[in-house]
Amino acid sequence: MEIKTLVLSDLGTNCYIVPAGKTTLTGMTSPDDGGTADTGTDAAVIIDPADDPELILAKTAEMGLVPAWILLTHGHFDHTGGVAFIKKKTGAKVYIHGSDKEMLSDPVKSLSFFTPDRGFEKSEADEEVNDGDKLTLGDLTFEVLHTPGHTEGSVCYLLTDPRTGKKYMFSGDTLFRDSIGRSDTYSGSGAKIMRSLKKLSALPDDYIVLPGHGPDTKLSVEKKYNPFLSGV
């Protein structure tokens, strides 16, 4: 499974394009030709489309994929800037935790006011995710891990590659290499993010951690060396 990473915006947000295998996407619109994607479509899951949605769609098309889902780790503008465009262009379904869905339509709560020159386009969620949910598309099943602290609705998505058995964690701004996300903005909580880190530390399996910013890492490495995680 080839996971494509795009580093977008001045804030260096990681957007991930994940091939989901062939599935049925009745009513989905291909951004390439305006046609309808149905039986046997090679679907893609886009995680945190930060901005530059035309580039995201171009890269997805280069991979021979049609966007089916948009999974959001949280509602901050630097992770959601391309949602409205991609949803309008392709019909992809948008998933976010219920505690953060209001950020999709609120430039203040989403912190978009930090960069007023970029503008803000409202969008809506199609589905709310909750802790323990399992979301299956094609060959893939994502498990939702609610990890509040950076925002109240922050989540990590856990994924096992069905072919190789490799385990991935899309950690958003909860966990970075050698660091963690800030907790001093709207709906953030330092106490909650520490409890969420304890939850991650208790996971029995190792994961390749694909964070919202910065380089990838491994959960085992963070448990050992990350000063925020090693002591929880």
C-alpha cells in the first residue's frame, strides 16, 4: 500500500492519500472527466486536506484513484482548508468527531482568523466518528481513537495494511516526532492531552506514526524518547 504524503500550506501540514482498493462508489463524481464512478472504482481516502485541493485531486488522479472519503483528525483550518472544494468536486464523504464539526463552519473556532489572507470556506460533515468506531472502505478498515486535548474532537486513525500487516497511526496534532500538539487554543486541554497520550502509550502494538506536521516516526520510538510520552 503506497500512502502518498503531501506537505501543504505555510504551516507544513501533512495530507495523506491512502489507496483503499476497488469498491463501489455509486454517485461519486470523478474529478477527471465528470463521469460517475461505480462498480470497481479504485477509491482513495484523503486524510486532512489542508489546502491546495486542486493539487490533492491531481495527485490522487495520478495514482489512478477517486476520492471517496475525507477523514479529519480535527477541525483546525490548517487541516480542513481543502474540504469544501474536494467535497463539491467529487462528492467525497467527510468524517470528523462531533465535538469538532462546528469548526468546519466557524473561522474563529477553527483558528482561521490567524491567516485572514487565505480566506475561509465553510463545509459540512457527512458522518460523525466516535471512539472505537471501525470505518471500512474497500480493503481498508480504520479504527477511531478519540484523543482529546489538542482539540476536544481530536482523533487518531489506526490502520493495518491488509497485505503487509504494517500498522499505521494517523495522529493529527496529538502526537509528533519528539513532541505533541499545543493545547492552549479553543477546546484544547493540557490535562486531556496527557490522558490521551497515556491512551496511546498503552496500545499493545507498534505503529508507524504519520503525524499532522513533521516527519513520520514509530510509536515504540516515541514511547522511549518523546519527553511527553515516555513519562506518562
